[in-house]
Amino acid sequence: MTVPPPELRPEIHRLRREVCALHAELVRWGLVTWTSGNISARVPGAELMVIKPSGVSYDELTPESMVLTDLHGRTVEGDHAPSSDTDAHGYVYRAMPHVGGVVHTHSPYATAWAARGEPIPCAITAMADEFGADIPVGPFALIGGDDIGKGVVATLSGHRSPAVLMRSHGVFTIGAGPKAAVKAAVMCEDVARTMHLALQHGPVPALAPEHVDALYDRYQNVYGQRPAAGRTPESEEDS
Amino acid sequence: MTVPPPELRPEIHRLRREVCALHAELVRWGLVTWTSGNISARVPGAELMVIKPSGVSYDELTPESMVLTDLHGRTVEGDHAPSSDTDAHGYVYRAMPHVGGVVHTHSPYATAWAARGEPIPCAITAMADEFGADIPVGPFALIGGDDIGKGVVATLSGHRSPAVLMRSHGVFTIGAGPKAAVKAAVMCEDVARTMHLALQHGPVPALAPEHVDALYDRYQNVYGQRPAAGRTPESEEDS
Amino acid sequence: MTVPPPELRPEIHRLRREVCALHAELVRWGLVTWTSGNISARVPGAELMVIKPSGVSYDELTPESMVLTDLHGRTVEGDHAPSSDTDAHGYVYRAMPHVGGVVHTHSPYATAWAARGEPIPCAITAMADEFGADIPVGPFALIGGDDIGKGVVATLSGHRSPAVLMRSHGVFTIGAGPKAAVKAAVMCEDVARTMHLALQHGPVPALAPEHVDALYDRYQNVYGQRPAAGRTPESEEDS
Amino acid sequence: MTVPPPELRPEIHRLRREVCALHAELVRWGLVTWTSGNISARVPGAELMVIKPSGVSYDELTPESMVLTDLHGRTVEGDHAPSSDTDAHGYVYRAMPHVGGVVHTHSPYATAWAARGEPIPCAITAMADEFGADIPVGPFALIGGDDIGKGVVATLSGHRSPAVLMRSHGVFTIGAGPKAAVKAAVMCEDVARTMHLALQHGPVPALAPEHVDALYDRYQNVYGQRPAAGRTPESEEDS
């Protein structure tokens, strides 16, 4: 266990608070049961991440109980064991330098699509906005080691979607920071539910590819508030 | 950006508070996910409306963060960019002078009907009361410009229903004021869900047209509290 | 409008508080949307009832806003118009002297069964406990006048079930007091949902009639706390 | 009614508080309606258990209202009648010495599987983790006497799953302590829902038996926080 350099202290402190607080969003939007989902954030400029402790209930999370690990999942700082999904988070950060946040859930509608191994077809505008494509299915992989991380990276590399349905398992999402990854997880469950419901009473026409492109482009570039003096891009990314 | 006349100040101030507070109803009744729905109110006697800022979460909304725009969506007053659906709201106000409130959501059951492009048949009394007819489907239209607004107006003009299911997209509702439009959005999701569930186990007989007429007439004219001294029609309209 | 005798004052006061408070249970258990359900209580020993005001939201209900009417729905005391379902409540009290509470909702799963006009088959023990039989379907009836009340009474007279699914409309439940009627409404939605879900993946075997009888008898006579000194039967009936 | 030995007082006091508090988890995770589920804990080193009082609402539960009974369901201490399911809880403790907690619910998705008499197939990793197998179906049994307890014990003896779907009835779960049994009940409903949803749109491939074994072994032996100085195994068992 190596000590992180002192100049990273303020950022690590901030990320402990942010990652802790974001777990409440998983509860609020119905994405997790008991202790079943987790969030991490990369520490910018270091080979480190902040992640949920394993098996601790969401009510009991504190900034101090978040675990600081290296990108191979070895604890650098923390009294708790890190999430059992730490290996997968670390692999994603090692392979995808633009990713600053990772989320994993077993949210029910999205996991139902994952259990069938079926991508969610891009057929509503909210889905085109956020995902820009079908939400793809990744391989089945056992927990422990790099297999899940490899499956996430192989599926999402070069794909517009920040969400992947890992077969027989659940959802992984990525983002420029942890809040963007949480938003992707929340919207993934939302569209998984709407498409599930829609298909229960008949076929759902897909969106035309040019409409998907137009919606995705606009949403990524026009929606929300533009950064202004005193606001960082991170705090604006999905607001 | 033109300054609104001073005599409109109290009403604009009141509408900022009302529109802000009504967004909590979208959350409470499960109509929105993350930042996905928005409400606006016309400023009576002016070519102005008050609307949600784009991409700001419901927890962070304040009366001051609501945006005052003209009916072409140009900001008149406000530190935030207005909702990305502002064009559609403005078009509705320009085309439908009796409309004082507009709501847009992607509520899940109603959006499932919209994704199939299927109207919700009027087969339960709650639906006859509020909508007086099937809830109709409007055209697919891309965001930006007047296309969505035109589709909403073309579908709802001369129709009893204050709600339209925009194809592959979601719901727009109108009302004499913003609270009535919110009520229509809440009831639209309610009947969308009940009809979805009902049809999962067999056919659902439609209501006879004369029963729909009788229920609609009674609900619009008898239900609720009658205006009395000190109460405005607006505050009573859907109480 | 006649003044109720002074000796009824304490009981009317108590019932205003009880009926007001019980509406929060309709919200808590997801039985109502916007202002769509209502509860009443008979004033024992008088031709009077206490009922929800029409179209007032659940958040704004106060004991004082409850309306005291006679059993023909004429206001005896209250600043608000009584529920638009007052006629039906009053008819039930006139026709069924053992009934002390009535509840009406459009709870979604139960209303889905009502929309199809299909009774809920008694196939799980919770249903045998509370209802002792299939939950029956009553006739379609228009609001206003005695038609709904007549349909409720005709269906529930001599039936074990305290709940009826009024065709194309929703649920009415009865009880010895308002809390028992609320419990029946809550359990009706619960079993409507479980049976809806169960039947989505295959047939559900009915309970044998002798098992239904045994469960119903035990639940009505053994379950819960027995009345003791200082407790009234009403407060114990469904505890 | 015999008085428990004084040395058990602190543990009984602690269990009254724990069992009372755990009922809030049944409410939070949507497992219970009105008063329909119950939790008990064995008093270690005695032929005693602490269990919910019959028919008392979850809001009104206090540590003092929990009932202390022997393992034949006879009240040892308490002002209330114990849960009507006390016989079943006691039978499980008598027959399964390693069990320290029992939970019973009618949670909707799991009860839907029970109503059809259909085991939940082990096809998602969360299910392999917690249950290590299909969730099995137990026999139909009437309440009162030992029949339900016998069915629970016969089904779960030698089975990895801590949950059984009692036919036409609901769920019983067991655990080393009451918190583990509550977790099993929560996860049972979660996987019952996900598998219900998944199967609505097509077949769901089962997990390979060797994958189920690997996941179950890892979860039972690696997941969560390891006991450390000042932590008891019980408080850690499912954290």
C-alpha cells in the first residue's frame, strides 16, 4: 500500500464525498437492492480510484468508508474491503483513459434484457439522445480477475452507448466522471423499462438511423447548461 | 432581450414559484427520470412564458432558476438556458390562446403507447372523466424548431383530450393553467398504466360513446369545488 | 341543512380525524392518483356520514375539511362540496346497516380486472384470508344518483368479499368501520397485483373450496389481537 | 408461561430491538402490505424466540411489542398475541439448529411464482450468488399446527437456497440470524421480479452448473467485509 502524494489530497477528499453521495441516486431511482450496485471515480492524474466498500448498505455509506485503490484493485487507503466488482472497474480505467466514472447495477428491467442476452433497440427519442444506438450486450464473464472488465471494454470501445448489458448479469456504465456514469445507469433502466412495456402489446418501430444521429448529436452538444465562469466542465457535463 | 413591463412583475414572480413547485408533482407521481420532463406557464396578457431551465435536476430547481422567455423561446430573463423543449411550448401558446400551461414528460406507460404509435382507448370511467375520448397519437417530429409544437397543436385542436402521445417520443399536455396541464399528465400516465395492465389478460370493452359523453360532461362541470369569494378560477380549475 | 344533536359532537369530531388520517393510507399503498379515491365513515346512531371533500388533494386534507352529510349526500356541515361519489356511499349505508365504512379507489391492478369485467380468482391464501372467495364484478353504472350504490349493494349482499370491482370503473370496499374498509381496499390491490403477475406466466391452480373456508374462518376469528379492557372492537377489528 | 433466566435478559433486549428494526426493511423493499409479513429471531442458548405481534401495523411496532415465545409458539413474555405464523417459525427453529432467523412474506413477484407452483430458475448471477440454485417450491399447507413448518424444513433441508416458495401462499426464508433471513427475503423478491420480467419477452438461458457453483462459492466466502476485532460474525454475516 503506497501513500498518495499530498497534492492529490483535496481531489481524493472531494471524490470520496461525491462517490458516496451519488450512491443515493442509485437508491432513489430504484436501481439497487440491498447492497447490489456500486460506483467508482478515477482520481485524475493518478493510477487510483475511489470505490464503494463491499457489502455495506447504502444507508451506512460515508465519505470515509469509500475505499481508495490502485487500478488493479489493491487497497491504498481505507478500513473496508473494496467492492467485489473492483477488478472490473480498474480494468475499464486502465483500458479507457477518457473514462472518469464507472457504475455497476442489477437494475431490474435492464437486467431482464441482459438475462435474455438481448440488446435494447433504439426506438424512442430519449434513447437516441443518451445512447445514440441500441444498448449492446456484452459477454458472460465470471467475477474475479479481468474477464468482466475485458467484456465491458470490448463492447463499449468505439460504441456511442455508455451502457452495456453484461449477459446473465447486469449493467455497466461509463462516463467522463462518476455523475455522468450514474446518469447513464439511470437512463438505461428508464429506457429498458419503457421498451419492455412498449413491446408487451405489439411491435415498436425503430427510429430511422438519420433521426438517431440527429437526436444524439443535438443532445450531446446543445442540451443542458453551457459551462460558464466558475463552473467546471465536470459539474456541467450532464446538467 | 426586452425587459417585461413592471405591472407584470407580481404575476411573473407568482408563476416562477408555481411552475417551480409543480415540478415536484412530476417527481412524486413517477412521471420523470433524472431531468426528463418540463413544465411551463404562459404569462397572462403578455407574449411571455415561464419554463424549466434545461438539464437542471428537480432537487435543485428554485423559483429564480426558472427562465422567462418570449413565445419564440428567446430568453427574456434568467441565468440558465431554457428547456430544450421550449420551442414546442412556445408554439403551443402562439397557436392556442386558451392554453395557459404546457407539460412534457416521457412517463413510462404513456411513452410505451407512444412508442407503438397506438392511442389509448377510452375504456374506463376515469379516462372518460378527464380526457373524454381516446388519448390520440401525434406525429413523429424532431426536436428544434416548430415541428413538435405543430404536431401537438394539429392533434389537440378540436379534440377533448388535453394529452397527446407524440410518436416514438412521449407526452405533451395542455391546460388552462400549469396545474391543469400537470394534472392531465399525471392522469395520462395513470390511465396508460391501467389500460396497459388490463389488456395484458384479454380484451377490454370500450365505453359506449354516450357514456363517455355523460361522464366527461359531468366531470368538467360538476366535479370539485366551485369558485367562491376569494378563490380564483385558476386555483379551482382542477381541485 | 339540519344541526346534528350535541351528543354526537365528540364522535363526529373523532371521525373527522380518523377519515382524514386514513386517506394517507390510500397514498402510502399506491391506491390513488391525484384526487381519485375517497373514504367515508357512518356516524353511529345517526343518519349521517363523514366523507372526503371533492377534488381536494390528499396533502391538503384536514379534519375540518371533511364533509358531514346525511345518507342522501346532502351537506349537513362543511365548507366544501362532498366527494362526487357521495351518492354511492350513502346508498350503501342506507341499504347495509352493518357497514360503518366505505372506500372507493381506481387502484391500478384492481381497476385492470374491473376494466375487463373479470373477477379475481381466489387462488392464494392471503386472498382466502381476507376475501373468502373470488372478488366479484359489479355492473357498469354511471355516477350520479343511486346506480353505483345499487350495484355495490347487489353484488356484495350475502357475499363474503368486502370488495367489488365495478365494471369499467374501479373498486368499492366496505367494512365495519372505515379502517376495515381501507384494509380491504389495500388488500384488494395487493391480491389483484399478485394474481395479475401470476397469470402472466401460466395457469394458477385455484384453492380448494374447503381450504378457502378454513382459511377465511381462521383469519376472521383468530388473527390479530383480541379486544381487551380499554380497547374498542373497532380499533381492533383489523389490527 | 415461564420466566427466562436473568442472564438471557441483555440478549433478549437486543433481539427485541433488532427484530423490530428489521421489519422496516420489509416495508422499505416493498415486501409487505398492511401487516402481511413477519420476522423472528432465535434466542441463542435457549428454547425461545422473539417474533412480531399479530396484526400490528409496521408503524406501530416497538421493541416492547415484540413477543417472546417458546419454540412451540407459547407466549413467554409480551402483551400481544404473537404472529399467526408463529407455529411455522417455531417448527423451523426446532428442526434446524443452525437457523437463527426466519422471515415470512407475501412479496408480490415471489408469491406469483408460488401461486403457479413454479421454482425460480437460476439464470442470473445475483441469484447464483445468494441462492446457489433454483429457488424451490414447497407444499401447500394450511396455517395452524406444524404443516407449514414441516413443508419449509423438508424443502430447505440440504438445499443451498435460504428461500422457499410455499405453494399458493408466499415466501419463507432462513438465515444464521434475522438480518441474513431478511436479506434472503429481499433478494428473493428481487430475483423473482427480474426473472419474471426477463421471461416476458422470450426464453432465458440457464447458467451452467459450474458457473453457479463458482459464483455461489465466491459470494459465500469472499464477498463483504471480513470480521475484525470488535465486530461479531452476526453483524458481518451479510454486510
